[in-house]
Amino acid sequence: MRSVGIRVLNSKLSEYVRLAASGETVLVTDRDRVVAEIGPPRSTRSPVLADAMLADAVRKGWLTPALSPGSEPPRGGPPEAALSVLLGELEGDRSDR
């Protein structure tokens, strides 16, 4: 494991990224305080950037994965409010402008 200050990291970033890609963890420091780590990707991480970003979005709950072919769609409960009620509230909110 190595450590590097932010100023040196800024000037030699590609060198430290190569170290991380080869499996080494690099601690980034600011005034002798560790502020970040640069390390190799987890073994579960996809090497394709788009796949990795989509997987993160699913884990964070921003996206819901598509259903498998032949599976049932999720069951929705009854609507919480009638459309007319929602439109009335929207109209009331907009009338203040």
C-alpha cells in the first residue's frame, strides 16, 4: 500500500491509476490526513463502464431492472388519490403564481 499527497497525485495521476489497476491500493492524503483511496475495481464490478454504472443505479434504487420474459408485471395497489383530486391540488398550487 502506498500513500500520495494530493499535489503529487495531481501531477502523476496516470502512474497511480496504473498502480491501482495492477492491484495496489493507494491512499490519498491532504496535510497528512487520508482523504481517499484509489484501488482496483471489485471483482464483482463489470469491466464495461455502462454496465457498472447501471448496476450502481440499481443498487441505489434509482432504477428497477426489467422483468425477465414471461414473468408477471408487479402488482400495483389501488391509486392513493383520484386523478380529479390530484388535478385540483395541482391547479391550486399553480394559482399562487
